[in-house]
Amino acid sequence: MQGNQPTPSRRTTVLLPLLLSVACILGILIGMTLTNGRPAVVLETIPEQSDNYTGEGKIEEMLRYIEARYVDSVDRTELIDEAIETILQQLDPHSSYISKEELRRVTEKLEGNFEGIGVEFMMVDDTVVVVNPIAGGPAELVGILAGDRIVEVEDSSIAGRGLKNSDIIDLFKGKKGTSVTISVKRGQSSKFLKFTLTRDEIPLESVDVSYMLSETTGYVRISRFTSTTDREFVDAIEDMIDEEGMEDLVIDLRQNPGGYLQKATNILSQIFQNNGALLVYTEGRAVNRSDYESTGRSFFFLDDIVVLIDEGSASASEILAGAIQDQDRGVIIGRRSFGKGLVQEQYRLNDGSALRLTVARYFTPSGRSIQKSYDDLENYNSDFQDRFESGELFAENKIPVDDSTRYYTSSGRIVYGGGGIIPDVFIPLDTSLMTASFIAIRDRIPRAVFRYFEKHDLPQKWTFDRFVTSYQVPADLVQSFLKEAEEVATSEEISVHRVDINRYIKARIAMKLFGDDGYYAVVQQEDAMVQKAFELLSKPSSLTQSYIFKD
């Protein structure tokens, strides 16, 4: 039996819901105040993680939520790439993510080859002109000649369409074994010649120039350190030693960005005849110290060595220069090098992309790290401009010493680290050929020379040495070009550069006759670094005795 229950009054029935509503509204207002006035809407409460949570899988977890619930559609791949880039920005400037699309291009540069038809070309009047078919490549094998104008690729015209060099390269390159048909116009003939080429591996030379500076001094230019650089280096000096009697060597590493460390140490083993000389060592937080020493298996004897460096010489270039300087094996000429003393390893990711991660620092034989500071990435990336404005590129006493720690070469000379290799002999930057007017003039020279020799015969019966020292550019070629140059420069600017214009015209003619060796041999007759190297090596006493041990 139930007892008597009090009956709610009409007043209570009305007030109770009203009071509850007011309390709810007050609670919402208080909550909004506690969140700085920003309304918070929580659809689901996620349990707190324990103190032992390491964050593993967090990015993947976030992506699942974004894909499932985000208000707009998103590109998952793009988000992942952005996340990776953001993470790597917290590390050093040389740890990087390489997309699948970019990886092939990067690999080509380091592996020393690419797949294509094998031609060097330039654009003349919006037409592709073959400068040289690469020796042994598909173009040479089917009979493509220097001077041929490529007008069609697969029956589609490429002339007069305003295509960029990169567009043309994309048409010529392709997977090894695939075919491409091109049409060329040769000489004054109105007929097109058709060729079907099978793409193949085309070597990219990294030791791209080698010639004799004098009867006993050779010169090699190394543009980067690829998988084939050490073999190319040996081939180049073998020819100069066996055929030309080379004794001393100038190694040009200017604007060489580096590459494979092992290839630099292999070259150093050819320079250091003794066994066991320390060349460089690497060490990192998770990487034990590794020493790289000369093998004692050099194929030739080299006497005095000079190395040319500048602000663009980095990484493996600095390893080579640093070892020669620290072991007093030769003289370093130029300007302070870039300052990259970090070692990267490359890891392939599952989707075909790659992570290039800094795992160690390298140290020259004296123990110095030459990595410049990267605390401020903006300053790091504007380094050349900073050097220019500070006057370092023009005066030796403006070179900063970021690490005042003294290191000692094998003979006891003091050297410093912390920002690149400081040369033994400083050569200031020559800005006279860096003006906008001269660059515009110089860019027109290749086309002018090409057009001239379409109507005139190339010089005949000139040897390499005789051409470099004695050949005179035809006066009518010079005069016609000077008139053309008026389109991009004033008469005063042309007059200032008259001698330089003549030299660069001669260099392009030398290139047509003797390749890159001819071009550099002519241009470097006025190269201050090369001339200083030649001066030092011309002294009757040993370079190491006359310079390194001069104190």
C-alpha cells in the first residue's frame, strides 16, 4: 500500500524547468569565459595518454581523423609530404625529402648517367641545334652531326614553339630501349632527314675538362663527385702522364657541390702515394668513428699539387682540399669554401621516394670540422650575399674565423675550422665579367659563332696548343658580332669588354674544334686562379718546399 505523496503545485511545475534552463545557460556562459570567449564544441572525448606515450603513430592517427571527419576534402599524399618537410626543417639544412618524381633526376647526377638519345644542344632562333652528339650515344650511331637542326620529334614540330630547354630534354630522355623518331634539317638542304633512335644510357662526365697548362703541368676540372669520378680522374691523368709527360697537377674544384665521399677519398689515394695517410674521418651520435686512409695503390706518380676552390666548393670538394692542406700535400688557391661538413645517407621509402638524412660530421686529418653554423637558416641560405656585402670575396683580411680553435697541419702550420676551407693563397673575386651587360653580350656569342660557320669553313690544320696561343678570330666575325651586341649593350659597355668579347668568341670556336678542353684553355688564359697556380708551379724548386715550408 502506498503512502500519501505530496502533489506538486502548479507554481513548482512551472518554475522548476525554468530554473534548470537558467542554470544550463549560466554554465555555458561560464564555459565560454574560461575558453577566452571561443566556443568549444567537443563531439568526442579522447582518453588521456599515459606518461609513457612516445607519440609513435601520431601523424598517421591525425591523418585518419582528418580524412574521416575534416570539413573539406584533402590530398593525403600532399599532407604527408608537407608534414615530412616540416619535420626536416627542424633538423639541418642538408637533411631532405626527395619525392619519387625528383629522385630519378637526383640519382642521374650522382650515378653519372641518364637515359636518352645523347646530344648536346642549344637553341638558335627558337630551333634546336645539335652542338655535339655524345660519343658512342644513339645520336652518333645513327649519324646525327654537329650543326643539325632538330625540327620534329615523333612527327610533331618543335621549331618556333617557344619551348624551354627542359621541355626539349623531356622529349629526348626516356627509358632505355624505347625508340623515338626525329627529323633534322642539315645545312642548306630543304629536305628533312628522318632518324629513329633507340634510347640508351648516356654517360655524364664529372671530370669534364683535362688539358696541359704547360709542358709539365696538367689541369683537370671536376664538376661533381659521382659514381664514376675516380675512374674518370685516373683516365684523364693517365693520358696526360703517358702522352704529354705531365708531372704537376692543378685540380679545379670551383663550384663543385660535392657528391660521394668515397670517390673523393679514392682520388686522394692517387695523390697520396704512401699507405695509411689519414684523409678524413666521420663520426655521429649513432655512427661510430670511421677513418678513411690512403691505400698506397696509386697508379702514377704525381709531383706538386695545386687545388682551386671558391665559395661554391662544398662537401666532397672540401674533403679533398682539406686532406691536401692538412697533410701538406699541396697548395690551396682561391676563396673560402662553402662550409658543408655533414654526411648524409639516403634511405628509400616504400612509395619510391627517399629520405636523405644527416648521420655524421666529417673531420679533416687535423681534427677540424668545417661545417658552418646553421642556427639561422635564412643567413645560411644567403651566405654568398653576406660574403659579398662583408667584403670577404675581395679581401683576405675580411675572412671570418668562426672557430678560433687552432689546428695543425702535418708540418705544424695553423689552420682553422668552423666555416669552410680557408685557402693558402687568396684570390679576390673578379666582378668585371659579372655585369648584366656583359652577361647579355656573352649569351649571344654561341649563336653568332654557329651562324658564322654555317657560311664559312672552320679553321683547319690547327693543333690544340697552337690554336690556343696563336689563332686570331676573323675580323669580319668580330665586327658583325659587335654590331649585334648593340641590341643588348651600349657602345661604351661594348668598348669596355672588347678584349673579353674577342676571347669568348675564340673560346667558342675552340669548343667546336677541341670540345670543352679547347673552350677552357682559351678562357683560362685570363683566369687569375689558374695563372697563380701556373706561377707557383713554374718555380724551379719543389712547390712544397718553396711555399708550404717557407717559414
